[in-house]
Amino acid sequence: MQYQMPVTLEDVVALRGYPVSEELLVAAIAGVVELFQAQGKTLEQLKDHLMQPDQWLDDQQRLWLANLAADAWALIRSTKSEE
């Protein structure tokens, strides 16, 4: 992967400087999931956050993103338990 997974909020924000690509989206989603987990927040809190209306996504896109984040949550959680 061309992008390192962000480990801080500043790292996530710094991704704005790159052109949008699939790899960038994967890195951003994984970084946000990691941040929520590191802060002791739950998957439901992340999904609630992602479902908040904004100027960029419609309801269907937010639901898709929340489901994608849930998949990433499970994958990251299982990867950590294997370490």
C-alpha cells in the first residue's frame, strides 16, 4: 500500500493532500477505525458518527460507508487478536 495507515487524527487530516484513490480510502477508513478503537469507543459510536448528515454524502452513501467501516472494524479487531 502506498499510504501508511494513519495513527493520529493529524495523520488522517494529512491524507487530504493526496489524490483520491481506492488505497487512500482504505487507509483513511482503517485509520479512523483504529482511532476509535484506541479511544475505547464502540463500533456503534463509529456508525452513529458516520450516519450524521453532512454536505458530502447522502443517506445511502453514509449507510454504505458505515457498513464498510463495520467490516473494517471486524477485520482490524481479528487481526489484532491474532498478534
